[in-house]
Amino acid sequence: MLTFKEKKEILQTRLLRAQSLTTAEKMVGLSLLHKVDDRGECDVRMHELMGLSGLSKSGVYRTLLTLSGKIQLKIDRKGCENKYSFYQWRLI
């Protein structure tokens, strides 16, 4: 069984090495991984993602939508806060 730190490092490496992802997708993905908990989930506000990734609000939104398809990022919308889940977290 891998530790939290090992899982996080594996996903970070996979994101960085993924040739199918754009730079913006990598930045948003890494920003989400920066805030991930031990279940592979994170609660991050849009403004925080904007600050971490350096993208505009619409840029972050579009990037999240493409990431949901490319890396199977699950997005649960609840009011002002969204919950993001990495499907791969459970597989490694």
C-alpha cells in the first residue's frame, strides 16, 4: 500500500509527463494536487485555482472541463465550493 506522499508524487509525475495535456491543464491539475487530501479529493475555490495556476476565471473553468474528460477528474458542484476527485488516486 502506497503512502499519501507516494501517491501524490506519482500523480504529479504523470501529469507533468503527459504529452496529451496542455500547459494550462498541467498547471490546473498540479494546483488541484497541491490541495488534495488522503482520499484523492480537494475543495478549492475558483479564486484560489486562479491564483495557483495564473489563469483567468474562464480559463480555469474551460481547463477543468477538458481535464474532466482527459484524466477523468470528477467535479461535484455545490454552491460556491466545488469538490474535485482524482479517479486515478484509487487505482494506485
